[in-house]
Amino acid sequence: TRGTCAGFLNKPTNININYKFIVFSIRDMEEELKTVAMYIITHYIWNAVKRNKKKRLLVVDEAWIMMKSDDAASFLFSMAKRGRKYFLGPSTITQDVEDFLKSPYGLPIVTNSSILVLLKQSPTVVDNLQKIFNLTDEEKYLLLESNVGEGMFFVGLKHVAIKIIASYTEDQIITSDPSQLLNIKKAKEELKMAQGL
């Protein structure tokens, strides 16, 4: 392929779907290419899942991005409905549930989920979430006043308050706090200098 799409369609894939952990990232792509890339990736995943049935987990981070495209949102909905027949456990992650639910596929995906976790929510969306998730007033206020890692855990009709405490290593891997990321980068550079690298 030449031209606009040459950055990601210029040769056959070298991805081995048999690896234990595979990451597809479209973060650095131009906006106009993301929909095409999502289409190609989702169809590749679905064909691989159907071709070789084995236990797998599909984790979609920043799922609200996929919900902006009807084709990608439809794929997530299909995974939520049909994935378990193929031993696939789809998992979607988004920071803004309201953005996720704006898609016509959002609520059906949520209602097909066996496990849900809601962390701290904005006052502007919590009333809508109270209706959707059938929250009590106490649970609503818990979501409004939660600290980092605190929220609600849902399994079926059961709701329980949770507090997630990451180990030091987990925290270093998963943090998205810019100041913490700068400190980690600085510490790595200082370690390299101390080791003479």
C-alpha cells in the first residue's frame, strides 16, 4: 500500500496470535485512520478467536474510542453476546461511562456484563448512572466521594464497596499520573548513570 495508509498497511502482518499477550495500539495513529485500523484489528481478532477455540481474555482499554465508531461498537457488542461460546472473556475499560453509554451499543454491552466495577464518578453523570445501575442513594454518594481506587463492584444483582490497593510494582506499571511518570523516568535515568550505562 502506498499513500495515506502506508504506515500500517504496507506489508503482511507479522503478528503471531498464539503469543500469550498481544497488544494492538492505535494511540499514535492519525484520527482519520483509527476507524480503518480498528476494523482490521477487530476482524483479525474475531477470525483468530473463531478459528482456534481456547480460553482468552480480550481487554479493550479506552473503550469509549471504539464506541465512537458504529462498526467497532458493534464488534464489542458481538463479543459481549457471543464471546463466551468461543471461550473469550471480553473486558472493556473506560474512564467516562457516560461517553461509553452514548453509543446505542453501550447499554447492551453493560447489561451483558457479568462483572462491573465503577470507580469515582463526576456529579454531572452520577444521577444517570444511578438509574442505569440501580444504585441506592448511599452507593451514589459513595461514587461521588470515592478516593483513587475506591468504588463499587457488581456481580449480578449484588453490589459491594471496594478499595483497590496496588502493590508498589503494580503502581509503577499502571500509573498514568504525569508527575509520577516523570519521577519514574528520572529514577531510571539516574540508575543508568549510576551503573555507568
